[in-house]
Amino acid sequence: MAQEKGKMTVSEAGRKGGQTTSKKYGPEFYEKIGEKGGETTSKKYGPEFYEKIGEKGGEATARKYGPEFYEEIGHKGGQKVKRLIEEGKKRAQGKVSA
């Protein structure tokens, strides 16, 4: 179905409004309203709510990606920690000898 000139769908109008708001207020605006929303949700539902949605998300991720995914991200995390420890030791040695 062809649209008349000057008409837009609700989706298009929402997207346009979002882009305008983003340009006008910037990322800090979204950070602030996100923080307010998170605080309100926390007060309303409590920590159990976050435990429940975290568990659901973890189960969905496990089903989607399998155990290999967790092995891979665990290995990456371990490698990063190892690198950070080594960098910290080098800095500490440099400070001691300086």
C-alpha cells in the first residue's frame, strides 16, 4: 500500500522523534532517564527481580550458545587478568627502581 505524501507510519514517526531527541539532548539524557528507571524498578521490585531476570537471561544464553561459549569467554577473561597482573608487576618494578 503506497503512502500519501507527508504521511508516515507510527514506526517512522517514533524513529524520527527518537533521532530528534537524541540530537537535542545527547547521550547524557538517556543515561539519566535510564538511571532513574533503574532506581524506580529496584525500589518497586527489589533484588529478587534482578536475580530472576538474570537467571532467565543466563539460561537463554546457555541454550543459545552452549557450554563452549562460557569456556571461551572464561578463557578470554583469564587471559586479560593475567595480562593486567603482568602489567601491574612491571609498573610496580619500575616505580621501585625509580
